[in-house]
Amino acid sequence: MFNNKVILITGGTGSFGTEFCNYLRSNFIPKKVVIFSRDEMKQWEMAKQFPEEYFRFLIGDVRDLNRLHRAMHDVDYVVHAAATKIVPTAEYDPFECVKTNIIGAMNVIDAVLDSPSVKKVVALSTDKASSPINLYGATKLTSDKLFVSANNYTGNKNKNFSVVRYGNVMCSRGSVIPFFQSLPKGKPPPITDPSMTRFMISLEDGIKLVQKAFDVACGGEIFVKKIPSMKITDIAEAVCKTKDYNLVGIRLGEKLHEQMISSEDALTTYEYNGYYKILPSINNWHLDSERISDGIKVKTGFNYSSDTNDEWMSQDNLNEFLQSYNS
């Protein structure tokens, strides 16, 4: 679907943006891929990885609506990946997090609605948006609601907005695996709580879910990938090669277990092969046969959480992934 199309990626110099550009280059012949971000040095470095003429780099910030309007010129598809993501940073500088994650989301929506060419938008979300306990999660929940509700404003325009939600991306910048890898050899890793669990997903699987959203979204759906869980102690042992750890206590705003679908969301959630869809309740779209398609309604009280997950990743599985990732 991306052949001869123009794709815009906000926050495109991040881990997702870089891998998504690789995916586009390997599987399609786009007309243009626009990497929109505010970090000129990351753009400079990324341009060396993607010398093809159809990769274009635009300095800009999602806080700047005028710049987004210019960036949307002739764009067919948008992936909104720009966000302030570090939990302690969001707690310390809440105004800045709100400006990027909420005002920025509103600006992207406004620019898309004003663009005659944009057909579909997929916004990236996080497990922290489900029953949030920190500001980052609260802003991403707000962003999710904005993108879902944006479908109310499309009228008869041929465009829709959807959301993709997934958990800890293995080996992405700022995640736990690179942190453990950065520790001096033999140093026991810090563990907040030995019973803590996390969802595990590769960037490749995250991109597959984004592609699925572009393929089947009618508008307003939140797509959730089925992925395995791991105990934090197993991650530490696999990466650091030691069973020892230093117990440091849970951090402010940190959950013991990750959640991607709450029991409240389960009321409008359907299960599919490899993923779930939380359907929008606005306009009774959760009853729409086209949005439901071949989905199976989850049971009342269903909760998709990393501690009660049916699928678990072993240390061997993680080591196999790391060997493949580093090769």
C-alpha cells in the first residue's frame, strides 16, 4: 500500500522511525518518506543510513502547527511517533510533556484534517496509557482519546485515525535491556522489585502491527499486539549473566506489572489472530460489523496484563533474539 505514496513519520529519528524506514525501503518503493523531528544531529546521522532520494528530512516540532501544515503537503499516510516518553522526565517537567504529547497530538490531528491528501493516520501509544498512574501514561491516554475522537471530524473526507499500543520494545533507546548491557561486567543489576513483569516486543513486531492498522482500520480502533511477558529478574539474568541483583525499590510512577487492556476496555475489545482491537464506543462504533469483522468478543472482566499473560518468553528465547539483533 506504500508503493508510490508519501509517508510522514513524526518523531521519525527515534528507534521506531529508523526501523520503519528500513521496513519501507525493503518492502516498498515509496514516492517519498518524510522524517519529521526536531533533532538536527539525529537527522544528520540518519540521512547517512538512508541516502535514497525519496527519504526527506524536515526539522520541525509537533508543537508547531504551522510547520505541520507545511509538512503535510501531498502526504498520503502519517505515523505519529513523536512523544516525550521518559517517565521521570515527564514527572519533573510536566508542562513540557503535555505540550508534546497532548498539544502535539492535537496539532497533528488538525494538520491532517486540513490536508486534502492524507488518508490514514496511525498514532503510537504505550501500555502506560492503560489505567495510567504517571503523567506520561496520562498524556498518552489523552492522546489516544484525541486520535479516536478525531474520526468524528472527518465528515465525508476519505481519511481515518487509529492507534497502536504496545509495551517494552526490546533494545530500543532508553529501555531496560540496553541499560543492563551498559553496566560493568560482573556488576549486579539494580532491580526495583523481583516480582515485576514486563511485556516484550521487537521493533519488527511493532511495525507489523502498524502495518495491520493501516491495512484494516476503519477509524477509532486501538490495536494491541499479543506479545510474551518476562520477569524482570529473568531479563537481568539473561543479559547480565548473573543471578545476583541489587534491590533498589520501585520508582515513582512505575507499575509492578504492565497492562495494555483494562477490564473496562474489555467491554468493547475483540480478539483476532495475533492481536486485539479496542473498538471506540462513540457513535456505537463498537457495534459496527465492519470494525468487528471476524473478531471474537473477549470475556467480561478480561484484563491483558504482563503478570497474567498466557505467553511467556524464556531466557533462551531472549538470548536468541539478542544474538540475532546484534548480528
